[in-house]
Amino acid sequence: MLPLAGASCFHRFFFSTRRQHLGGRGKERGWRGRHPSRVGIGAPPAKALPQKESPPSSDITLVTLTSGDASSLAGPQVLLHEEPEKAEPEEEEPVVEELFLETPEIIALPGSKPAPDPVPEPHTSLPLQEVVDSVVASYPLLEAALLSRSVAAGELLSAQGAFDLKLQGGGTSGPLGFYRTNRFGTGASQPLFSGGEIFGGYKIGRGNFQPWFGERESNDGGEFSVGVAVPLGQNRRIDQRRAATFRALFGRDAVEPEIQTKIIAFIWEASHAYWQWVAAGGNHRIALSLLEIAQQRNDGLSKRVDMGDLPRIELIDNERLIVSRQAALIGAQRKLQQSAIKLSLFLRTADGRPIVPVEAQLPADFPEALSVDSEQLEGDIEIALANRPELVSLEFLRRQLDVDLSQAHNLYLPSVDAGLFVSQDVGGASSSLRDKSPFELEASLQVSVPLQRRKARGKIQAIEGKLRQLSVKTGFTQDKITTDVQQVYAARLAAYRRIAKASKSLELAQTMEQAERRKFDLGDSNLLLVNLRELATADAAKTVLQAMLDYFQAQTDYRAALALDGNQEIAR
């Protein structure tokens, strides 16, 4: 990073004079010493004795022109020709004297030392972490994403309902006719997760039954029965009920990486909005300082015009500059308000109401831009591959397809079902034959074999194709994650280098502006050239500001590429 060697006349007015002429608004807005790598205002001005004019030096740090030197365009003769006896100049004299007694303020650039802050001010700026915490705590779209957990849990519970214990009962009565009968029964069945089911029940049949329906009759106490059915071929290892449960289980687990993806995206959007707001605040301060330069210069030019030292057209030109810079300030203020409103989407109260940050909450400047270590690239790629939720989501999708493939192979098997059933009548015998009284045992075996098995083969072919597609997609996703990390590294490195170059350009613009002001004081220049130099310095300061914005937005992209914000603890 390149240190700032000095300050130009533009930066002399960058915020110091606003404290004097705007009733100390600068202090209320939290303007104080900057970080070495920040683009902004230096320390508040301190009173000092007037310093003598010194020849230009290659060490710009020794420049002692003050923010009051805006009126120096009128030349030192302003002080020499002042008449303290008059009442009106007597009121203006403290202002002129104060202007010349202020020490210079310096825009702190990357690599420079921070200016001291003699008066500690309370920390009122809005940090990025507070915005991130607000997103995690009360962002509505994140709340909606979290509700997908309830949706997935409900789908899993519904799939598990296929294994619910089922109770059933009923009765039939025939009060008229030759055969008058009454039959009532109840039973329960429990599907087994290992396949098959167990069942049991109780029934009672009374009356004169048809001979061909003799099994419907029971002893006086009724009949108790129990049985079990077990698959031996198809549906033994997996069946439709278990397959649906497994898919719902993996679907529930797949919700977490989806929520993680949402968190990363929301924090990324909030961080970008935050840095745009900070940059808009910097541009607003630059526009305001340019306006104050022209406003403070107007009194000195008016005196020089009255003295005949300058043509009136110079004063009119400066008034034109004031109006033009007022219009530019309105545009900068509008952009600052728009960026604050956009940030309010993510900055919210505990109950979710948006908070529009005010200008007083603007940070003094961007934080320090840290250097980029390209040797960490390979390690960060591994971190990204381990953290990124896209790969986790694809893994859960593969598991669901594995379940479908197992179910398809299950359909390829023959259906072989074995059963065992026992029953016992109790109570008085229903007939003299006592044919209902003995304990009964019944075993069964059912076999069904699809010969062509096209359904099973078709499902197997389709699912295997999906698995191959998923494998290709997984490989491409890994490649994309790798390129994402490489791109954000390149963007961070370029922005970091650009900060250094932009800072050097700002130093040179400051030097040229200062030289042009001195030429104007000596009568070798005009206000048009001074204005051009001021605008060039302002453009250079905006370039540094844009480079810092690009760097921290690239830093936000870097955190998103590595999924560093995806494991936020959510207490909801």
C-alpha cells in the first residue's frame, strides 16, 4: 500500500470547514481519524499559529496550507487591507482569522498513518456484523426457508404412517329370511418395517347359517385368531412403504443444505447492500466537501473583486460552481438515501420491522484492505468443496435415487409370500359335532412371477440413467466451485492492487491541485483551472472509494464462495 505523503487544498476542506460553518455537524456525524488504509477525512482541526509561506518541497507532508486557505484565493492582501475599526469587518474577522489558524486535514489513504483524534467520540457507526446478525435473527425470507423443515418433517411423518397400527371392526345381521344370522368382529394389523405384517382379531357368529358358510359360525364365546404374513422374495429387503419412508428421510435431511444455501445468499446480498451504503456515504461526503470549498471561497473572491484585484466574472463563475455542486450534492444524497432504504430490507428489529440507517450511523470509512495471499488458494478450494451446500444437496439426491434403484430391483424378484394363521373358539359348542372347538392352524404360500419383467427393467434403466446424470452434474459442480474460488481470488487481488494505484493517483492529483492554487494566488492561473484541479482530485478520491468498494464486495464474494457464513446459529 502507498502512504499518503501530504494533503492538497481539496483535502484541506474535505470536512474540516464544515465543522466551523455548519455548527459542528461533522462531529455529530462521527467524522474522526481514519484507518491507515481508508479513504476519508483526517483528525479534527486544531488551532495553531499562522505559518510562513515556504517554497514547494518534494516532501508533501510538510505542506501547511489550511482549510482556511480557501479564502487565500483573495491573496494575503485580504489581511493587509482589512480595517479593524469598521463594525462589519469586525464581525467577519474571527471567521477569517479562524480559517487561517486551522491546521491541515489529510485524507488517510491505504498505507498512511491515522491522524490523531484529540476528542474521543462515542462509537455510533453501524458495523457489518450487526446487519448479518439482523439477517439471521429476523429476515422474513429466512423465516420462510426455515419453515421448510416443518414441511419436510410432515412429509416424513406421513410416510411413516404406512406402518401405523390399524384397528377395524364391523358386523352383519340378517333378521329376516330362512337363515337368520348375526355376525360381529374386530381385529388389528401391524405392518412390520422388516416386511410383512402381523394381525389378530376376535369374532362371534350366532344363528342358523347356510351349510356352505359354516365357518362363519362360532362357539358361544366367540373365536380368537392371530397370524403373520412374511415376504420371502419381492418386498423382503425393501417395499413401497419402506422406500417412501427412506426418500422422505433423505428429503428431510436435504432441507438443511437448502437452508444453508439461503443463509449464504441472504448474507451475501446484505453485505453487498451494506458496502454500497458505505460507498454512497463516501461519495456524499466528497460532494459536500466540494460544495463547501466553493462556498468558503466566495467571500474571498468577493473582497478581491471589490478591491479590483479580480474581474467580477471570476465571482460569477464561482457562484456557478456553487449551484452546480449543490445539484451534485442532491444527487449524492439521493443515492445515499436509496442505498440506506435498500439496506433496511436486511436491517430489522427483533419483530422484523425494517430499520432505515441514518447518516450518523455511517462508518468513518472502509476498514483496512488486507493483502491477498495467493498461496492459500489451494487450501481454500478444499474448504469450499467441503463446505458448499450444493454438493451436500446432490449427495442426498443420490441417496434418494439409490432407494429408487433398490425398489426397482425389488420389482425384478418373484413374489413369494408365506403365512401362518391360528385360531381358537371358546365357550359352549355351537353344535353337537363340536367342530368349532379344536385349536386350528393354517399355513400358506403364495407365488407370483412376472415373466417379462418389463416394468422392473424399465425402472432400473431409467434410474441408472439419472444416477449417471447426477454423477456428471456433481463433477461439474465441483469444477464450478473451484472456478468460483479462483475468480474471487483474482477479483480480490485486482481490487487490492487497484487501491494502491488509485491512492498514488490521488496523491498526484492533490499535488497538482495545490500547485494550481498557488499559481492562482500569484495571478498566473484562473478559477477555471483551479476548478478542474479540484474536480480531478475529487474524481481520484472517488476512484479510491470505488476500488475499496470493489475489494470488500470481492471479499463478500470470497466468503460466499467458501460458504463461511453458512453455519450461522439460528435461534428460531
